[in-house]
Amino acid sequence: VMQLRQMELKKDDLVLVCGPGWFKVEVNNMLEKHGLLFGPDPSSNPSVGGMAATSGSGLSTLKYGTSRENLVSLQMVLPNGD
């Protein structure tokens, strides 16, 4: 469960490593302290996992792309534990 709320910014690489339990507003609040932004802007406040699953986007899609287009990689646990 702790992995759902893990967050680490690798600023030199412009990469955020985080669990699916973080919400968009929380992510952008943390990034803002470093002069960064997660561009895709669904009108609600979805979780990172929800945005990854649905490729959440919004009015800023033309400028920043969809959530899926901003993902570098995913790590997941399958129902069988693999």
C-alpha cells in the first residue's frame, strides 16, 4: 500500500517517479516548487493511476499531449502477483 503514495522527483532528468495513488493537484503542487508542471489537465482531479489508465487529457492536450503520451514507463503487479 505504501507504494501507492511513493513520489520521487529526478529533476535533472525531468522525471517524476510516483505511485498511482497521488492526485493531479498534489503532483502539480509538488512540481510547482521546482518550477515544473504536469501539463495534461483533465477537468477533474484524477489520480495518477486513473490518468494512466484512461489517458486523461483536457484543454491543454494540444500543448502538452495526453497523460499517456507523458508517461515514460509503468510498473505494475498483476492479479496473480507477478
